[in-house]
Amino acid sequence: MDEIDRRILARLQADARTPNNAVAAEVGIAPSTCLTRIRSLQDRGIIRGFYADVDPAATGRGLQALISVRIHSHARPNLSQFRDYLAGLASVESVFFVTGDRDFLVHVAVEDSVALRQLVAEGLSLRPEVAGTNTSVIFEYVRPASHALTGRAKS
């Protein structure tokens, strides 16, 4: 990666919907060169995707939480399967495999406290891999402007 690639990435991180010709003009290269560079960044896995930052509350999922999950030692050989299970849950926004006394940190968005309780009690705690959970409700979430598609997002 060179400085031009870094400038392209910065522009796309600020607003992933910026048209190619505008990105090219901002970084001082031809649109065809810019498109080739963006495709190369995608092919190399540097750009993993383009996303819409959707406000969960606007879609009826106004309660967000972070759930830390500890896995039983006998279940450790199946961590990737459990990670995939978590990622497949409809209410899951993100899954993080972490260090410390917990194994996973799961960001969820649900309708209300009843749905959160059901997710934890039935979707997680009853799983044979799970040794324990700890849930923290998110009061406010702010995405730094450099990471949002069009600026700061609050939910």
C-alpha cells in the first residue's frame, strides 16, 4: 500500500458512497486508475466490503447490549463452530473473539428487555458450550466519524 491507497481508503471510510470519479479527483489520479486501485484493495482483502450503517432503533431493535460469553474448556476445540452460531443469530451485530476471562464479546440489538432475556437465557445460556454470560446494556453508541459512511452515527 502506498500513500494514494491510504488516501483512497480514508475517503471511502468517510463516505463509502463517494463516486469513483470524486475519489479519483480528491486523490489526484485518473478515474480508471482509481477504479483499478479500489479493485486491487478489494482483491487483497484490504477493503472487506461496503456497508450501510443502519440504526437498529429505526428497525424496531432499540435495545443494544454487549454480552460476554465464557466457553467450557471441553468445548474449546469447537470455538469456530460456536462463533459461526453466534454470527448466525438474527439479533447479533458483531462477534469478537477476545482475551481475558471471557472468550467472546457479542454486540446485539433486540426489540426490548424481554427479547434480550430470551436471547441470553435460551439462545446462549442453554448451549452446552457456554459456561457463563455477562450482559451489559448499551446506553449510547457513537461511531467515530472516520469509521462511519457519512459521519457520526448514534443509536
